Amino acid sequence: MTLTLPYLTQTLSFDSDAETDSFLDNHKIATYTYPPAPVQNGPWKSIKVLPPTPLEDRVWDCKKAHAGCVLGMNKYRVVDLKGQVD
């Protein structure tokens, strides 16, 4: 499953895609799938580096980020024991 970065920005109520990307990066779950590189019809491959994908075109890969999300949720797990002795 994948979600676009603008959709995450709207769902998580961030002000911009940059804030959403920063949030994902701080939690180490900024895993994106990138569109395939353009195909060239010649025997030679291009050696120039493609520019980074703009934020509004990025697609977050939920499946790859799942393990990081679980680790992040475990940091905030609260256990309350009933019948505690002070």
C-alpha cells in the first residue's frame, strides 16, 4: 500500500509537505517509492544523476515503513498495573 505525501499532509494536519517529510524523517520512516526512470531507446545508458523527486510527487511506502512505525508506537506504550502497592 502506498500513500501520496500530500494526502499524508492533509490527513495528519500538517501545514506543508516539508513538515510531513521532516516528521517522517525524524521518526526514521521516510521510505518512498519513486517513479521509474525514463527509458532511453539507445545502447548507451545515461550517467547523469536525476534530480530528487519533488515533495508533492513523493509516494510513501507503508509496507516498508511498518517496522519503524511499530518501533515508534512501542516508545509510547503505557502499562498500568491495577492493585499496585506504594
